Amino acid sequence: RARIHPDIDDILVSQEEIAAKIAELAARVDADYAGREILLVGVLKGAVMVMADLSRALSVPITMDFMAVSSYGSTTSSSGVVRILKDLDRSIEGRDVLVVEDIIDSGLTLSWLLKNLRSRGPASLEVLALFRKPEAITVDVDLRYVGFDIPSAFVVGYGLDYAEHYRTLPFVGTLTPEAIARRA
Ligand code: PRP
Ligand code: MN
Ligand code: MG
């Protein structure tokens, strides 16, 4: 089998599958928000690819803002303790806010973020995540739009990184053990 990238073992979700899913999610969002304007809030850095593609697939008017958060603890799993590295530029009071995430893993980042954003008085607050891992189901976060449920393997691509690398791969795949060991 030809390798598409030397560090990738398997492709879990292809570029074509991602594009089709983004189009499908955008159609649902368009229908749900008809006649309204959405403030898309992207969570840096993983969400940049979803933000770029989803925002261009939407027909309803949107504006964008970004937050950067960091969870203390290990690099491969989050602790739930979150620190704001970059806050939103503007108030979200009275706005229809849609948080855009690449992946919900433990769900801890998102549950902290939703609590934080809810306290700012948005008119509505929903979440779109392209990927979700099974563990996230155990955390009580309400995901309005989910693209794919994927296994708990260590995955990279389409925004997802390993030690800040591989975000620009157009697909989502698993790393080879060698690639993991190299940056461990
Ligand atoms: C990743 C991912 C989500 C979060 C999910 O971000 O992009 O934002 O972890 O994890 P959780 O559900 O267990 O909280 P990360 O903190 O790696 O930052 P990044 O987006 O800059 O890669
Ligand atoms: Mn992230
Ligand atoms: Mg990351």
C-alpha cells in the first residue's frame, strides 16, 4: 500500500469525506439560522481549517472572532484547567454565537469555554465540532453539530496537531509509532 505521507499509518477521514461533511453541516446551519447573523467563534489553533471551510460554505451572514485557550497539564490530554491566551475582540452580548471546534476529546476545554461564554450573555450559544472522540460523550456538553465520531487513536490533520505539526494535512489520519516516538 502506497503511503500518502511518510508519518501517516492510516487515513481515518479523507479529504473528500471532510468536504462533503462540511457542506452537509453548513446546509443544516443555514437552515437553523435563516434570517439571522451568526458570530462564529473559532478556538485556536485547531479550528482554523474548519473555520475557513465552514465559513465559506455558509450562506447566512457571519462574522468571525477567535479565542485561544490553553489547558495546563500533559500535551496529549487536557486537564480541564483552562487559561485564556487570547480573548474575543468584541462583546458577544445578544449575539447568536456558534463555537467552532476541530475536535472534542475529553470535552473539558469545551465545557469550560461554554460556561465562560454563557456568562457573557449571548442570545444563543451552540457548538459545531467536526470530530468527536467517544470519551467526550461522558462529559455533559451539548453539541448541536457533530461531523464524525472517531476512535480514540492519536489522530492528526485538518487542524489537529501532534507537537504543533501535521495541521495542514488535508485528511485526518493516525501517526506511525515512529513518528510519535520522534517528537515524544
Ligand atoms: C485540542 C483540540 C480541542 C481540544 C479538545 O486543542 O483542538 O480544542 O484539544 O480536547 P478536550 O476535549 O480533551 O478538552 P489543543 O489544546 O491541542 O490546542 P490546539 O487547538 O492549538 O491544537
Ligand atoms: Mn484546540
Ligand atoms: Mg493541539
